[in-house]
Amino acid sequence: MSTITNYLSQEISMFGYSFTLGEALVTATATTTALAVVTTCVFKKICNSFPKPLPLSKEKFWQIVKTVQTTAGKEEEPVVIQGKELFPTLKEGKLEMSLSCNGLSGYVKSYLTEKGTVLDLGCGIGANSIPLYQKGWKVTAIDQEAESIKRYDERALRALFTFSRETCETSPHAITGDITTYEYPENVDAVICVDVLPYISPADLRKTLKKIFKALRPGGKFVGTLFFQPRSEKRPVAEFLGKLGAHFYPDKNFASEIITRSGFQIKQQRVRKEKESILSFAWLDALTGRDSSACLEFLAIKPSP
């Protein structure tokens, strides 16, 4: 101990000043500590000077959703794109849209590989759920267009005779109804809502997603689509779909957040390439060149408690 004391008491001369080694050590420690404190304070002040993005509250987020507009006209007005009349009325355009969806979406096929109960919302003529029915799924299908449901029943009947009774145990339950108000069955294994959510009024979107969440069993799958388009971009396909009543949300992340803020966990998502669309409008290809559709396809899960 005395050796250390003697060592620290040794005098040092530097720049005309004399001090002991112990005094130098104390001064250096104090200076380092003070410098660290000052540096930390300055860093915090700099960081605080930058604007911080504030997360939107639940209500604020859904208020923004409600502000999204469509370019659709009135039901009895013609649908005109780039000076060309595509449909004599909006009503006829919507019906043609429904009747033209005639191919199974590849991602629906890849996500729903096991048999179970499935609810097809905005089913059209059964492009997605009739192939599932043929594989043994028990189907409930809903669409507000009576003509679409009529075609659905016709296709289901053909499927029943094409495939064995062992595969198709019960006929699909096809219903004419508004999916925003109709009471869904509960505890289903999967819900399909392909190219339908964008046509729901933003004012009704939140409650419809709540109904879907309630209909699914814990761990059930929700397969659907939402449209998005940055305001800086103008796409002919988006113009066409907007004229038919589609809503485009600000960007892909915002579209994803609509699903997650409804209680779901997104497991997979991708932006669909327009050539993969199940719409079969040859004249649309010629008119627009089928540019990117900005359609988000997603597989979401209802979390287990």
C-alpha cells in the first residue's frame, strides 16, 4: 500500500506546472467523465431536433381510409375510358366484371391446400371456390349479383356430375347477398375475398373485415387482395377499375396495415403481375397494354388466443 502511495505522490513537471501523479489521475478521470456527459447531452439534443414520425392512432388511421375516393360515376351512366365507351352503364360494367372472372387464382390454389370449410365473399361465378369444392372443400359463397349466383349454381352442378360423389360430398351453398351486411357462418377454416375488398366502400371496409375476422376459427386463413397506387402514378388499368368502383389506397404498406389493424397476421404477400389476373378482357389488353395493376395479394391468419 505504501508503495502505491509513494508512487502517486511523485511530482511531475509539465508546461511549467508541477503536480503529483495522483492529482493528474483524478483530473484526467474527472475530465473524461465531464466530456462523456457533455457528448451525451449534445447527442440527445441533436436527435431531438429531428422530427419523429408519430404512429397513427387507430381512429386516425381508419379516418384516412374513409377519405379514399373512387372515380366511378352513377349506376346508369356509361363507363368511358380514354374517350372510348366500354359499357353503356356502370351497372352493366360491374356485372360483366363479375362474369369475366373465370380462372382460379394461382395464389389461392397454393395457399389453400388442405380440405375444410371455406367462405367465398364476392364469389362471382365461382372462379376460386368451385375448384376448391371439386377438391373436397365445403363451400359457402356469397355475391350480390343474382346473375352471378345463377351462373355459379350452373357451374357447381356441372362439377358435381364431373367429379365423384366421394370428392364432392355436398353442393356449395351459394347465396345472393351483400357481404357488408350478410351474417357469415362462424368457425370456418378459410375466407376468400379476391378482387372484392377494393370495391367495398371505405366507410364499410372496417366493419366487413371485423366480420371476416369473427367468421374465421383461430388459425384460420384469410386470402384476399387490396389495390394501391401512389398519387404520383397514373395507370390505365387503375383508371378502368376506378371507373367500375375500385378504391386504391396510398401504397403497399398502407394496404398491408389495413389487414394487420383488423387483427390479422400477414404470413405472405406480394404484388400481383397483371398477366396473372383472372380477368379475361381481351379489349382491356388492347386498350391499356396491361400495365402493372398495383394489386396486393395476401395470406393472413387469425391468431390463436
